[in-house]
Amino acid sequence: MTPTRGHDSHGESAGAYLLGALPELEAAAFERHVMGCADCRDELERLRPAAEALPISVDPFRPSARLKEGLMAAVSEELPRPVAARPGIARRAVASARWSGGGLQGFWRRPAFALASLALLAGGMAGGYGLASTGDDPEMRTFALKIDRSHLADASGSVEITGEQAVLRMHGLPELPSRKSNRIYQMWLKRASGDIVPGPLLSARADGGGATAVTGDLEDVTEVFVTRERAGGARAPTEKPRASAKLS
Amino acid sequence: MIQGEASQRRNQYPELHSGFQPEVPLLTRLTELTLYADEELMQLVQRGNPQAFELIYDRHGGAAFSLAYRMVADRVAAEDVVQEAFLSIWRSRERYRRERGSLRTWVLGIVHHRAIDALRRNLVHDRKRASAEGLEERQEAPELTATEVIRRDEARIIRTALGTLPKEQRQTIELAYFGGFTHTEIADQLEMPIGTVKGRMRLGLNKMRRALDEEAA
């Protein structure tokens, strides 16, 4: 095969490119050259496994726990925020978050099933009655959580649903897991059929905030609630809800 | 290897996966998410799931930190590099394409670029760049996790392949990859033509590739 025009000036560059040793402009020029040069593409693919093995050659060292905490706090901050409820635009649903004990009688005895997915974050709407709002996005619904004040005196939170994603945000939670307790908060989904489906776990940070998110088919999910469970979560809730919101 | 373990564990619990669609993982409990392979988790990350992202960090944060630490030889600077890299991964999660390679390769590539940026911005003192001077500061984890043991074994194999290279080729590769030096800087340091430096890189990688192939065979 005849080398492409300009090949001579790039012929030895494949190794340097893979090692990150080409200055920015030269790397860009090499990338343009490779698009039209089969020889250099072949050379890149031949050398690539060796270059990709280099980062694995280092001895393992462990980062501090602070790195993960800082990273996840930053990620949590970047999750979409609930839009403030505005009266008069709640055209998709208006949900009372008043807890309906009758509707959940015996729910903790039911088996939990595998499910759709969903997401929880930490947000700032007060408990009590939930107001579904579309905010600026007609596809977005936001529901305030009703809080069981006997357990979570200072908590607040909301569930935001957009398409197939649900996000739960909570504030004012006692820290879990903590030095004193290895328990954790867990989200649950109640289907129209009455089935209770286990959702993701939610850690509460030292500042009382916590968030998580889930995606999937939420079409027949009628309620979301939060309980406190053992570390690792449970397959069925072991206590009455500490926070809850009806979604329809 | 981690992905293989995940697939193996998942096969032990078929009831958890009835109706499971490989393209769209549906199970969401943290304990069940751990059964997913990287590429499946990444689909959830691309849909904005922070739990899946946390698991990605749990799996690759150690390797990422080890690479950054090897390059910048300073714990604080290495953690800054890793945090920047993972935030970049979260923000540009849509760009990941599984057909282009493993998630680990993608993650470590981003960490490598960030570490080079840090070195070239001179955020880390030059004396530590890819030299042995910073190595004595390191403190290896006293008790290795299972994943770390696997990584250490992988590292040993690759170092053996590196060890097959002539000293000048290995030195050139290490200065470039771990030191973040450009070919021009290496040519200045070693007082040789740029063409010779580039040639050593290519020849060294080629030989290393053959050594890895033989090891795999």
C-alpha cells in the first residue's frame, strides 16, 4: 500500500501520540493525517494495546475516603434541581401526600419484586401536602414528601419525575450510616397493583443532605416512600414510612 | 477481570434478572447494581444515575489514583487529578462508547490526560516528574482488597513486559507516559534527535506488544 501524502513527516509519530508525548498542535495534525492514512492507522492499532497496558503497570495505592465524599457531593450538586411549585400550572397531577395507612396495610409483609429504575436526590420542599408541579418543563413533575415528624423532625424533601427518571432529594436527615449506626435509608416504590418494589439506598451526609436517582418505567408507580433499613438494604420494608409522596 | 466476576455473580442469581434487557439494566438496588458489568453500569450513568457512577468510582478509583500518584508523586495533587477526571467523566458521560474499548481504558485515559495537564501546568514540582525521587513518599495500602490483588498481579505481568525492553526504550516510554514530557523535552534531556526519541517510543511499544502477546499465549 502506498503511504499517504505527508506520511514521511508522521511516520514515527504513532508511538509518541499514544504516549501523549506529542504537543497539542502536532497531535491534532497527526489525528488528521491518520484519518487518511491506512498505514498509520494500522500502526496505531498495533501499538495501542501496549500503550493501554502502561497505566495498569503501576502498584496499587488507595485514595483517601475524602476523595470519594467530595466527588459524590459535587455530583449530587450537579443533579437536576426540582423546579419550585407554581400554583396554577400543576396540570399533570395534584397529589396529596397525606399518608394513606389503609392503602399500605400489610405492605411490609409482601414480597418485593425486581423493578423499573428511579432516582432520589436531596431537595428543599417542605413536607405535609405534596403539590405536583410541571415547573418550566411540561414533562417534569415535582412532589413534596410528607415527613413522619416523630422520626425525622427536621427533614424535608421532594421527588422529581421527568420521563423515565425520578430524582429524590432530602435535607435535614440524621446522618446515616454514621459512627453510631450502620443503618441506611432506602427508597421504595409502590405499584398500582399494590406491590412494593425495593428502590435504591440513600446515604445521609453529615450536613443532613442525601440524594439518589433511578431511571426506568415509572408508569404504574403510584407512591414513593423512604424507610430506614439495615446496611445493604432490605427486600421488603421493615418499618412504616418515614417520608412518602403519592405520585398520582 | 472485574467484569468477568460480575457476569459470573449475575449468573448465580438468574431470578434477579428475569426479563432483563441487556441494553437497559432495570434493577437498581445497590447490592444488585454491583452485579452489573462496567458497560451496563455506564448505561445507567449516562441516564444520570449517581449510584451507578459511585460504583464506577469504587471499581476504578483505586487504579485511577494509583496512576495519578505514579505520575505526580504527591497524594494531594493525585487526588485533585482524580477528582477532576471523574467529574469530567460524569459531565461528559454521553461521550462514552462501549464499542471503542473498555470503560477502564477510557477512565484511565482521561486520568492520564488530566495528570499530564497538571504536570504541564507545573502544578506539581518538576523534580518529581516520572523520576524515582518521589517514590519513597508512597505508602502502599497495607491490606489489599481482592481487586487490588488482581491489579497488582496484572501490574507485575506488564512490568515484566516492560522489563524486556532495552533500557533506553523503557526510559523514553516512561518519561513520556508517566512523566508527561513531550518528545521535544525528552530529546533535550537525553541530548538526542527528536526522530531518535520517537523511534525508541515506537520500537519500545512494538516490542512490549509482542511480549504481552507471548504472555497471553
